[in-house]
Amino acid sequence: MNIGIALPARLAEIVDDFSLAEGSEKLEMLLQYSETLPPLPDWLKGKEAEMEAVPECMTPVSVTAEVMDGGMVFYFKVPPESPTVRGYAAIVAEGLHGVSPEQVLSLPPDFYLPMGLQQVLTPQRMNGMAAIVAHVKRLALEQISKQ
């Protein structure tokens, strides 16, 4: 799969960085991303129950999105004791920041496979990434239907 075709530029860079890393380096990079997940903005504090739950994840994950200047911004709530899922969320939030809803919707559902995380994570953990991707695509579709 030529991942550069359908991926937004920043997300393609992230995928490429992971694909070049070996073994435990991939896990270390994921843990580094987990530390970069920003806290919820003030306007979302106290409204976490209104965020969309991602029940497919073993960890309680919630996500919401807004469109700013035509591009999507995703906000995730993931407990700090779940660094793998926080890493997934941070990658998606950073890689899709400012991307149009149409670009998010066209994201291949398995865009993350070339990252090679399946070499260091269990299939159950990999399902978390697939679930997050499905939910951000659903939020993008919701934005498109509002237009």
C-alpha cells in the first residue's frame, strides 16, 4: 500500500517515522506520543459525558471534534494509565489536525499498519487504533452532513 497517496502530510510523516523504527523503538515512540496528548480545552471541561465514547477500546476513551477554519480538530479523553491508547489518540489528533472532514473520511481504515506496531503490541491493543480511526471518521461524516 502506498500510504503517501491518501494520508494527510503530517500523518504520513508520523507513519513513516514509525515504519523506520525497529522493535522496541516503536513502543518507545508510542509512549512518547502518549505524553503529548493535550488536556481537554476549557470549553469541554465538565462536558465529558457529551463526548463520543469509543466502547471498542478496553480503556475508557472519549472523543469529540470541531471544525476550525475548515479543518478538523479532535479532542480525546484517555486516562493517563493507558499510555498505548493515549499514544494512538495523540497520533490521530496530531496527524489529522486541521485536515478537512472529507480528507478524514477518505483515510484508509488501516493506515496505521505500515507503522509496524503489530510487531510490538497485541491484536487486542491494535483493535484500539482501528476503533479510534472508525470514530474520528464518523465524526467527520457528521460534520460533512451539517454542511
